Amino acid sequence: MNNLRHLMSPLDFSTEELDKLFDLANDIEKNPAKYAHLCDGKILATCFYEPSTRTRLSFESAMYNLGGNVLGFSDAGSSSAAKGESVSDTIRTVSCFADICAMRHPKEGAPMVAASKSSIPVINAGDGGHQHPTQTLTDLLTIRSLKGRLDNFTIGLCGDLKFGRTVHSLINALIRYENITFIFISPEELKVPDYITDMLKDKGIAYEEVISLENCMPKLDLLYMTRVQRERFFNEEDYVRLKDFYILTKAKMQLAKEDMLVLHPLPRVNEISVEVDDDPRAVYFKQVQYGMYVRMALIATLLGLA
């Protein structure tokens, strides 16, 4: 397979290629039976050096729904990494057993190293605080499927905007579309990094930085909530002080447009009150479903089967 293709970043696909991928994902959603045997005889290796329930199960479910099989490990301790094996050697070994690999690793750039040594397609399933491209594809597919477009809207990103890799990835993906306005809602300590606001300024893309969620609710077409992650803090006091800073409640939802959508990459801790789950605008569990469809489409595309 000389024209081997990997997915390291959402920007590895042009917007035209993303449209094709999302069309395929929507077709898979409508006609699952048509794709039930697409990957018969194919094997996906899930190499997860970092705990993950949702992403790993989504990849596994995607492969099973395409008729393929799955093998792999779910944390570094149960792999030869515990003995000191390098990522390069692991992927060369895995390439002998599988047709495609999804890799999550705590070190930025590890999946990129794997891809450079691999003889099978590698999908970055999250590396450090860096990229989480299949989450971004999930977010884009959810927006496109439910809003009918990926342009002309105002999106609020709320919570941990400093360390949240899903947020950084999504911003970088959305700036390729027309007329997007960003509203960054966070405490001072967790503001979006300067390199992102500098980039938006350079490109002339509208953005605001605010502290209050309530004040900007009426303006939003989309609200992307994130959790304040304990593991990203250097000390417990800062985490405890900030973790409840933003909680989306029914009362706050009353300030929003009738057709505003609430997305969340999950897992949620308490930043969205469970009373919001019944609101038709809360689409974070639909988002999980779209995540499986987009991973099915991605596996099919990288294996050259669709």
C-alpha cells in the first residue's frame, strides 16, 4: 500500500474531503446494513497508552459495525511499553497483526512517530494536550448534521479553554469555514492561549473573551461545554476553586435561542446539570452516536474501501 494515509490532525483532510467523509457518515447512519460487511476480514488495533472509555469503545464499535475485528490494549501497563518498548517498535509489530491502528498516547507527537514507521494507516486517537482529531470530526459532523451547515454561526466555547485539546482542535478546524464568530467563556486562569487569539486576529476572525456565561447565552447558535480537568492543574486548590465556575442549568438554558445546540466532548463531571439532558437542544449524547458514524467512515476511507 504505497499511498498510505494517516489521520494525525483534523487539518489532514481538506474541507472537500471532510464533506465526502461526512456524507459517507450520514449514509452509514441511514443505511447501516449496506456497510455491515465492508470490513469483513479486516482488523483494527487499538493501542491506548492512556485510559479512555468513550473513544476506545467508539472505535471498537465502529469496526464491529463494519464487520471487522478488533485487538489491542487499553493502557500502557498492559502492553510491552511497561517493559520499555518504543512506539516505533510497537507499531511495526502491530502492523504484522492488523490492517489499521487507532493510537492514544500521553506524549504529544507519539502517533506521528508511529505513522512514520507504520505499514498500516494510523489514526491519532488523542496525544497529550495536543490533538484529538476524531473528536473534532465528531463535533463537525454533529454540527453539520443538526444545523445543516458549517458556516455562518456564533459558537460559545466554555470552561477550560487553556488546556482543553478538543477546544483547540475545534477552533483550528472551524476557521476554515466562512463567517464563524467565537465567544470564549472562561475564568482568567483558563483563558484560550494567546497563539489562538493571535491567529484569529491575523485572519480577521471575530472573537470575544468573556467571563459570564449568562450574558452571552442569547447570542449563541452553539454552546460547546468542557469540563475543568483535575489532571491539567498543578495544584488542587486552583482546581477546587474553578471546577464549579460554570454549570449549565435549566435557568441558563431559558436565556438561549430556541434552536441553540449544546455540545460536550464528554465525560461530563458536573458542568452540565442533569436537568438539561431532557432539553431537545442538548445533543451531547447524539454527538456520541455521530462519533461512531464518523469513525466508521474514517476507517472505511483510510482502508480505501469507500
